[in-house]
Amino acid sequence: MKRGSTLFLKVAVILMGIPVLALCVFFVPNIAEFAAELYPDHGYLRYLVLIDLYAAAIPFYIALYQAFRLLVLIDRNLAFSDVAVRALRNIKFCGMAICLIYIIGLPLLYLIAEKDDAPGLIVIGMVIAFASIVVSVFAAVLQKLLKEAIHIKTENDLTV
């Protein structure tokens, strides 16, 4: 693979992280404050919203790091290695973790959406959960294919 295409993908991975970082810094605290304003008797909702959204950002950044690492392996012609399989496995687990975190957080989104009369908020949470599980399944398929390719390559190397 040409270095230019992996460079483009590396830049894309970095650019995917910047908006999420901006959301975490500027938007998430506002959502937590808004939840606390909607339910003044339940001030702990602020912290639950913060924990839920920041907890989802952690596996997202781990997955971005693993994707960047996978691109570095491709640049070094080590795409067919156990390290690449582990990176795909980590991406798979991160996708599952994000999905699980958002599913656990859906009741919080439901409370906010019901009080604010914004049913689209629940749909956004479900879309994020669905997208992360799609990424997880895709990473699992790539992991399986890569394992089989490594196995075939090993057999071919031993045949000679």
C-alpha cells in the first residue's frame, strides 16, 4: 500500500478525534448542567451524565489509537502479524464497550428527552450504539480474515 493512502488515513483518524475532544470539553458539561436543571431534586444526574459520556470517550480514543497503530504496521509491512490481529481485537472490544455504555446510559437520555420533550435525543443515543456495534462486528470480521491469512502465509512459508 502506498504511504500516501496510509498518511491520509492517519490524518483522518486524528481528525476524527478532534471533534469528540471538543464535544467532551465544551458540550458534555453543558449537557450535564442541563440534566441537573431539568431535575433539580436529583442533582446526582449531573454526575451520572458526565460519567456516562466521558466513559464512552475512553474506549473511543483507545480504538482510535489502535487504528493509528494498525496504519503504522501497514506502513512497516507488518500488516500480517499477530500485533495487527491484537489491534483489531482491541478495536472490536472498544466498539462493544461503547455500545454497552450507551445502552446503559439510554435511561438517562430518556429522562432528559422526556422532560425536555426531545425524542430525537434517544434516537441519537441508539444510533451511536448501533454504529459502534457495526464497527465492532467489522473489526471482528477483519480479525478473523487476518488470522486466516496469517495461517495460510505460515503454511506457505513452511512448504518451501
